[in-house]
Amino acid sequence: MRKLSGKTYWLVGASEGLGRALAMKLSKAGVSLVLSARSADSLQALADSLPGPARVVTCDVTDRASVVVAAEQAGAVDGLVFLAGVYWPFPATEWNAEQAEAMFDVNLTGAARVLGQVVPAMVARKAGHIVITGSLSGYRGLPGSIGYSSSKAGLMHLAESMHADLRGSGVDVQLANPGFIRTRLTDKNDFKMPFLMESDAAAEEMIQLMRGPKFQRAFPRLFSLVFRGANFLPDWAYFRVFGGK
């Protein structure tokens, strides 16, 4: 079991939702935190509410200069959890170019910007812990999810490649793939969301992943079997169920 107490973790995307809930759990577990997002006020309010030490470092993951400065301010950390993400639901028939690009820029390229400032130093130290937040929606393409599921699929692929490269280096990589979590992002959905989780329950799943040795955790478990099982369906069967008419 991985020891978290006494470590310092940088949480990127910590101001609300899953990031906020995870920050609370990690702080209670004895982790010192560096909290990042764009809103300094929200981060400071979170830092003030935590039982353990926490520093606020504002960061816009779409801006490389901002990421570079934030990484310098964060300093050497034992771990990084990337939770930043944006979401707008729409199908390819109603393509919104600005929103699609923003989802890729935050969810995928934003992660690459942050990782580029953290991973080399961890490799040089031969020690570190990277946790990336994917999504059940990233296992296969879904209708009405242009931008989001594709960017999450890329992020999950990135985590797999990093895990393959960094095995034995002293730098551990893990991937959390949650389903629906009640946040301001899922509030945009106008459909029923099966197995909808509260942020606190999702954060508990993530901290269990972080404490353990496994590379990947998909949750809720029962719901995840639907998405993971879809990888085994032939295209004709998959698109008959999920594709347009």
C-alpha cells in the first residue's frame, strides 16, 4: 500500500467538484497540498477549510506560460493529480468549434503542458507519482460527446503510454476513470445519468486507487463493465446500439 501521509501532492483542477472533494480527503490523510485552478478565491477558500497544510498556486492549463510559472511555484512535489476538465455536450451534427477546441485544450493538451513541467524532474529524481483523471466515456466513441469523450480517450492513452515507459523508473502512473459525478459539468446534461455519484464517493474511489498498486480504476464498478465491455463488440453491433439512425 502506498503511503500518502507526509507527502506533497499538486492537485491541478482542485477548486470544485471531484478535485475539491479529493483535496479534503488527502488533507485528512496527512498530505500537504498545492492547489491549482484559475480561481484564486475559490482555491483560498478551500485551502482555509482544509485540516492540513495547503498552498494556493493559480494556473491556467491552456496557457503554457502560466503552467511554467505555476510549476516553479509548486516546486518539487511527490505527486501530481490532474483533474482539470471542461465539458459541453453536443453531437457532430451541431458542431460547436469553440467548445470542441476548448475541451481538447483543457482536458488533453492542458494535461500535456502540466506533465511536461513535472515528469522530467521526477524521472531525474527516480521518484514520483502521477494520477490522471480519464473517464468511462473514453473507452469508445459516444454519441453527443464530440470533444469530451475524444479528449478523455486521448488522455487515457497518454496515461497508458506513460505507464509503459516509466515502469521501473521510480515514477508511478495511475489512471482513474469515473462515470457520472454530480458537478456543475454534469448539470448540463438533459438526460438521465445512470449510477450518478456524489463527489465525495468518487474521491474515495480515487484515494483507494492512489493507495494501491494497480494502474487503473474504473468506477462505479458495475457501470464501468458496460463501457469496458463495449470494447469487445464488433463495430456493426456497437454502432447499431449507440450510433445514429
